[in-house]
Amino acid sequence: MHRWNSLAETPDSLRPCVATFGNFDGVHRGHQTIIAAVITAARRHHVPAVAVTFEPHPVTVFHPERQTELIAPGRLRDEILASTGLDGLLVLRFDEEFSKQTAREYITRTFADGLQVKALVVGADTRGFGRGYTGDVALLHELGDEMGFEVIVIDDVGEGERWSSSAVRRHLAAGEVAQAATILGRPHRLVGEVVHGDHRGRELGYPTANMSPESLGLIPADGVYAGWLTRVELNPSDSERTLPAAVSVGTNPTFEGRRARRVESYVLDRTDLDLYGETVMVEFVERIRPTIRFDSVEALLEAMSGDVERCREVLTAAIVPPAPPVTAP
């Protein structure tokens, strides 16, 4: 997949095309359904399949006071999109000047003139684009008829609840990683460098890989999770690449003096790994329990032993996820 950052840089080989647009946070199954329709339409028109997205997320421009955490920001989003089979990804800078475009100007400049689209694929809920939030599906049909491109509308999808980024965030905030995975179509993941911690896990007999605070991805609710740790710099065929892990998220309240949240992964039955400085991907399969403050180290150790056994049971029944290539943040 070719990635570029402005209409002026668009390769001739990627236009005309069939395209879609959106924030694609998390690249969940709803997004995947739309992208699959883009690829199908592109093959029918014998042109490339392209997605258009934005950086930064528009909400940070319109509402900078909000603390909007992204499910899969920046590079992580792009790499998940690359795994879908898209031919191109145009990442447009979203700033105040860009936001001043009317919906008509945005569609004309970006899709009719810039990408020369044969078809534009959108979800049925597409609305609120362009200055004044006036753009919607009806306008797209009007512009498509006027400018000569097809508009393909994909109905909302979901099993029991609509698949959306908001639903994924809601589940992650509640620690419901299995439900989030149902919407995402894969386990939720974080990617980051392993850094030194306080080494308390090693002292207790459970050495952990501590992820950098600058890791990519939305951290779920505090608790203990069964998950997979992938050493992304190893060859995909290496048996040491994806390993079963017990993952702790939180402040470790049993011990005094630490309040910053951390993501720490203990690779089951392994005390020989030296992962410092490596880039790892942590995927969350199931929440084992919430974070608890124990009255003694002995009580904590007893709980940790039970956590490890429960993680082993969960992961034995789970399928090792196919991990796409992931680079360092």
C-alpha cells in the first residue's frame, strides 16, 4: 500500500480510483466492510482502491480541550489499513484552513478533481463533513450525479450493537476486551518499546516487560488480562515471536509510591527473556480480574499464581492471532 500526504503528491498510478474517507480509528469491522466494498468496486472499474484519512483527528482541531484517546493512532492505524488490501492511503493534514472547505469544495477538490474517483464508497451514517457539518449522503448523491462518479452506500453493520469506534472505546474503558475484539475483528493491541520499570515483578518471580508510556494504542481499564506478546522485530516464522502472557494494567496499588499507570506483561513460564529496548505488540484476549489492593505480598503472590493459571486456560483455548508487520512507534 502506498501512503502519501497531499493531493499534489498523488501518483498517476493511483488515479483514477475508487475511494472512501473517514478517521478509521481502530479499523473495526464496520470500516473493514466499507473497505471491502471499495476493493470490490475498484476491481469492477479496473482501478486502484484508495482510502482518505486525516491527521490529526478532527476532534482535536474543533475541540482541543477534549482528551480524545485513539484506539489505533497514526502509524498503527495505517499498518492495519495496509493489511486490508488497499492500494493507497492518502493522509490529509486536518487543520483550521482545511476545515473551512464547504462539503462541496471538499468533495470536488479531493475526490472529483484530485483523485478522479470512479466511485465513492461511504457508510449510511456518513454526515457532518465540510464547513458547518453540512455534508451527508444526499449531497454525495447529488454531487455524484453532477460530476459523474458513482456513490455506493453501505448499511450499518453489527451483531447486537452497531460496530463503531465509540462502541470499542466504551468496551475498552470497561475492560471488556473480548467484546471490543468482536467489533474490531481481532484482539485490541498496543505497540511500544519495552523499558525498565522498578523490577518488582522479577523480585516476585514474575519478570515483566514494561511498555513505554509513549506506546501506541488505547489502554483498557485497569486489571489483569490474558493476552499475547509479540516481538515484532523477529521473523514471523520464529517460534519465539508470539508468546502467551499475563498482562497487568494499572498502578499496582499493593505497593506504595506508584501512581502512574503501566502496562506490564509476564510471558508465561519464562524468566529468561531480556526484552529491554525491543518493540513489542501486546494483544488483549480476556480480562481475568480487576485491579485489587492486597493486604500482603503473600496474598498478591497467591493471586498472581491463580492469574497465571487462568491466563493459561484462556490462551490454550484461543487461537494465536496472525500478527501483521508492525514497526516501532
